[in-house]
Amino acid sequence: MEPPEHIRIPTRTRHRTMDWGLVLMSQGIVATIDEGAEGAGWGLWVSDADYQAALQAIRLYRLENRHWRWRQPLPWRGFTFDWKVSFWGLLLVAFHVTGLSAPAKFQFAGGMDNSAVRAGEWWRIFSAMLLHADVVHLVSNVSFGMIFLGLAMGRYGSGLGLLAAYLAGAAGNVAGLLIYPETHLGLGASGMVMGGLGLLAAQSLTLLRHGFIGRQQMLRGLLAGVMLFVLFGLSPETDLLAHFTGFIMGLALGVVLLWLPPSWQNRRTNSAAAIILTGLLVATAWLAFR
């Protein structure tokens, strides 16, 4: 029934009725919802005195939100964790246990030694990621690495994700080679772990194609990645250069992988990436510890 001395504002749908009702309520305008029981469709009843103010409030609301999409499809859904990352963790543990009998000799043979690399032992750039100074160092990299790398592998694929993070970690060692003096020594997979974090942060860039809301979500995703890097990558007594370079390189490689057509991320490509990664691991470990 029509309220006395009231004017009806048609709204067509229930969703729009609720939205406009909240707008009017925020402006102190009392509105009665009409559910369209008599086939007239949804609407709002406002008093004759508030009618013009209500129309103005609704008009401004529509102008402000005309390009705003409340629901937008995401390029991915939820989180996919790849448990194959466990093999990477077991590999690091196996190398550490193997070297316990003579840790100094093991680290001397495969660690990142700038003077040795400049003398031609290029494989140390890769073999250093298999070695750790002590159990605390190992547990830290394996625990955080399992999370970051497992999620990155779930997003990009087992082979592509792990290979990209591995190359990002190698880039961190190369940065140290270019900037640190010849006496610099380095160990650990932390640059690779930060590369996995960079890969995760890169996926938020795909939201750029989703308009204004996408840009906001992209910035939040990047800021979240940077905050995690600050939290885990800038710890005292760590190789900050390797961490930073690994993160940036992971971000860059993630952008490249996301730019490629989705058809590239298939089983064949991931298998090829896994073969390349295995070849690098075996060849560089053999050259270092033969």
C-alpha cells in the first residue's frame, strides 16, 4: 500500500534497492522498501519533502560508481600448493647431512667464493645454493622455502616455478660477484627462497587488466610481497644483496611467465623446465664435489 504523501522511486532489482536504501540512509533520508508484491517491481518510498534530495543522492552515487564493478573474476582462484617442493627440501637436507663429516671441506668445495668464480669456477654460483653453514641456517631456508616455493610451483607449474626461483637465486650470487670484493664467501638457498617470494608477488600484476579495482588489488598484492620480503629477507647477519636481487629477479621472471600465453604453462613445458633444472643441479654439483 502506498504510504500517505510519499513518492515511489523505482529500482527494478532487489540488489539495487538495498544499495540505494543504504545511500539514502547515510544521508538521513527515511525510505520504505517496496518489494513489488503487486507486480510493480522493486522500489523505494520516500516522503514528498525528501524526494528531490533522494534523487540527488542517488544520482551522485551512480555517477561516483558508474565504472565500479562490485564483482570481478580473478585470474586465479585460491592457493594451490605443490607438494613436489618436498623433494627440494629433502635435497638440501641430504647435502647438509653428507657434508657433516667434513663441513669446512664441503663448503670450501662448493661455496660461493668470488675469487674462485673469477678464476673460472662458474658452477659455484649454483652449487652454493645447496650448502648451509649450520642446522639453523638450513631449517630457516627449508621452512620458508617450502612455503614460498610450494605456492610458486602451484601457480606457475612444478618445473617452471622451481627453475625460475633457482635462476633468481643464482642471480643473487652473480650480484654479489659483481659488487662484493674477491674475499667474499657465501652459502645458502635464501636468494632462491626470496626468488619464490618475488614470483608470488608478480602474480598480482595480472590484475592490471581488471580496471580500477584490479589496480588497487595489484598494489595491495605487491605491497604484501614487499612487506614479507622486509620481514624475512632483511634479517641481520644475512646476505642482503643476494636476498634483494633474488626477490627482484623472481618478480621479473614472474612477469615474463605471466606475459607468455597460458598454453605455455602445460605439462610438456614444465617437464622441459624440470629436465633443465635437474641438469643444472647434477652438472654443477658434480663439478663442485667431484
